[in-house]
Amino acid sequence: MVLTELGDRYLAYLAERPDGVSDQEHRLHVMARAGYPFALATHVIFVFVFWWIEAWPLVWFNIASVGLFAVVVWTVCVRNHFAAWPFVLANLVEIPAHGVLATVWLGIEPAFNFYIVNTVVLVMITPFLSRRARILVSAFYLCLLAASGAFVLMFGAVAPEGRVFNTLFFAANAAVLTGVMSTRSQKSLWAVGQW
């Protein structure tokens, strides 16, 4: 009973609609309310993981990401305000930049989720863009993915960590990604009655 009540409250929280948003914007807003707190917590953990292995560019990048996602979570989750900039900064700037940096610094193996995440982000975000913007963003991501991967394959990663770290990091990212995507694609969309 308690779990059912908590689940209903969570779905009601997700479905809370800001004033003046379209149905498409509302669905995107619900996905953000479900996903951005996970992103904030994940980036906090990343700060400590990268500090532990002394990957300082990734430490500082993730400290900046924590600041960004804290503001985004405050805007989307606490204030329940819909605006385009949180989605642009978080989904179309931070995620690909983080992925490129992690791939170049650590290698393809632990950062392979970057390719998956960017694909999922494109699928979720591009329907809300114009046709020209979809083409440009998709072409940019294609070049970014190919260039960062090719760089590592040709020259090697800056500071690869080895098989044990790669396996653990990949497994942790895969678990978080699966949880976030299942929450965003099922509960959040069901909550707003779109599917």
C-alpha cells in the first residue's frame, strides 16, 4: 500500500504541468523531471570516481556539470518551469562534451555509453526541433562521435585506466543508463497520458 501510494505521488509529481506548455513540451518536461535528478546524482559520483583515479580534467568538468545540473534540477523539478535552455545545455551540450572528453581521456571501452547516450538523446530531443535543426544536430553528433573514436583508435587515450576500471565503469554507467531510460520512457510518458 505504501509503495503504491508513493508511486502514485511520484507519477503525479512527474505529470505536474507548467502553465502555457504544449503537449510536446510537456512530455519533454516530464522526461526531464524524471531524468535530471539521476543526472545530478551521477555527476556527483563521477567527481569522486575521477578524483580517485586522478583524471583531473574529468574532475573539473564534472564539478561544472554538477553546477549545471543543480540549476537545471532547480528550474525543472523544484520551480516546475519549462524553458528551452536546460534541455539545450544538458542534453545537446553537456552530454556530448562529457562523452568526448571521457573518450579521449580514458578510451573507448569505459566511455562506450557515450555513443548510446547520444543516440538516445537525439531520439528524445530532435522531434522537438525543426527539420533543419535535426539535420544539423544529427550531422554534428555523427562527426563528433566519429572524430573522438577515430582519434583514440589512432593515437590511444590520454590516460587509460586498464581492464578492471573499464569493466566496472562501463557496468555502472550501463546500470544507471538503463534505469534512467526505463523511467523516462515508461513511467514518465504514461504519467502524462501520451501513450
